[in-house]
Amino acid sequence: MNRRGGGRTDAGVVALERRWGSRRDAHWDCRAERGARALEQEQQLNAFLAGVERRALRIAEIGTGDRDEAMDLVQDAMIRLVRKYAGRPEREWAPLFFRILTNRVRDSQRRRAVRNRVISWFGGDGEDGRPDPVAEAPDPASGAPDEQLEMRETMAVLEAAIRALPARQQEAFMLRNFEGLDVAATAAAMGCSEGSVKTHYSRAVHALRARLGESWQ
Amino acid sequence: MKDRRHDNGHDHGHDERYEGGGGALEERARRAFDDSVEALDAATLSRLNRARRAALAGDRGERLASGWRPVAAAAAVAVLAVALWLGQMPDEPAAERETVVAVAAEDAEDLEIVLQDENLDMLAELEFYDWVDSEEAFRSEPVGSGNIG
């Protein structure tokens, strides 16, 4: 490669070494630090997602009425949080994650509403099909059959009542009551003011009380 | 599994939650929901676990892929510089053209030395500055802003 004389090239190498050497060392230190930070951040993200994923799935499932779709939406929200917002402070992850998820659930509800309107227009019943017998079968891993049946019935009644609420009331109720977000975090997740959260939540509770009756008071 | 509902952004008690005045209903609803979460079957938990790991692994892939962006940017800049230099050549007077050629030859020699030994480190530095830029962009963006989701 060196066709122009050794002296000049050697001097060039020394000058470049001097110019880049210290910056390069500093950069490798930065890279090592960056690697350690990335690993720590990944562990924190993993812990955060592991802590919210099950409730997130159930919230999405109540919102969509379909576990498989809810699973897709939760995974989508995880991917988006990790790719776009991993660098944000950890305290912001919960409102960001649930904001992504509620947006996805809302989109899914809109799509489903349109699909059902189209299907009913063509004379169908607006539902996708018969219930999956495997999904309906009791899970042998949890609880006595009586308790499990009662729990499932209770939850089915509650889910039906929540689905009958307007979308914003559903979100406010599930984020506040099920996920346990405070008013400020719920407002960030829903993209509205704290006052709106309180209004939606209050209306949701009153509507649920009216729908569920005295046995739930 | 650790319950993270008492971390920042989550209620530290239930009182604040009862704006609706229906405490018993809310408590019962929350218990029913928690029971349904606990009753999730193993297959569903496994799918959630895989989804989480895929999301985190995707981020690693993204980070690796983004490491080549500065390389491509540097190559594009070099191509653009050569193109501009070649584009200027016919308009320059002969003397100036010789000067330009001499400077370009020295630059080319420097570049040759750089490409022999230093290329990867220099390009890695560009990657570092690209990362710093992206970090600062994330920090400067408030939570409620932008189109999230």
C-alpha cells in the first residue's frame, strides 16, 4: 500500500496516532460503559415487563374479548416500548406502556366494530365463530373446580359489564382499578387531563354499580 | 413474580382510587381481576415470556443494525465529496486545478493510512456520537408529547 516513501508515511501514521489515540481510548471506555448500561437497562426492562405483562394481557383481553388478539397487542406494546422508549426514565415506562397498549386496544375495538357492522349488513351475527372448546375447558392447574367456576362466572359478569362501558370509561376503570396506576399516570397513559380521568372513572363506577346490581355493592 | 404496582406511577393505597364512591364494588372487581390474573394457564404464561424475550432480543438486533448506520453515512459523505470535487474540476483554472489535485493527493494519502489501520475505530466513534444524539433526543422529549403507540 505504501508507495510514496516510508518517511512521510511513518510521520503521517505518528500524527494520526497522536490525533486519534486519546480520543480512541476515551471512546473505548465509553463503549464499555455503554455496554454495561445497556445490560442494566435490559435487566430493568425485563423486570418491568415481567411485572406488568399478565395484568396487561387480561386488560387487553377484556378490551378486545379475544385472548390471542390481546397477546398480539401486548407483544406489540412490549416491542414498541423497548424500541422507542427504553431510554426514558423507569418511572415513565408504566404510563408509556399502557398508553401504547390502550391505543392498540382502541384500534382493535374500532376494527372489530366496523367488521361486525359489515358482517351484520350481510346477514351474519357479527361474531367470529363458536367458542373454542379447548379454551373453554377448565385449567387443571388452579383451584378447586367449584371455586374456579365461581371465579370465572364472577369475572365473566364483570367483563361483560366493563365491555358495555364507553371506551374511555373502560380505560380509566381498568388502568386505575386493575393496574393500580395513580391519576397522573392514568392521565399520561390515556393522553388526557387528570380531571378527565376522574370524570371517566367516576362515571364508570356508577355505570357498573347500576349494571351489576346490589350483589356488587 | 414481583408485583410492581407499588412502584412510581402506581397507587400506594386504595383511597385515592375511589372517586366513584363505590369502594366495595371496586374492591370486589379488583379481587376478581387479580384472581383471573393468577389463574392464567401455563401455556399463556409461556407465550408471555416468549413475547417479552422476543421484544428484548429485537432491541438487541436493532442496536446492532443501527451500528452500521454511521458507516453508511460516512460512505455516503465520501461519495458525495468525490462527486462534488469531480463536478468542480472542469470550471477551475489550470493553476488552481493543480493545487486542488495536490491537496486531494495528500488527502488521499491520509485516507490511505487511515484505511489501513484506523478505519473501524474511526467509524465506531461516529457510531458513538450517533448514539449520544439519539439519547439526547429521547431525554428532551416529554412523556405526554408526540404520537405514542
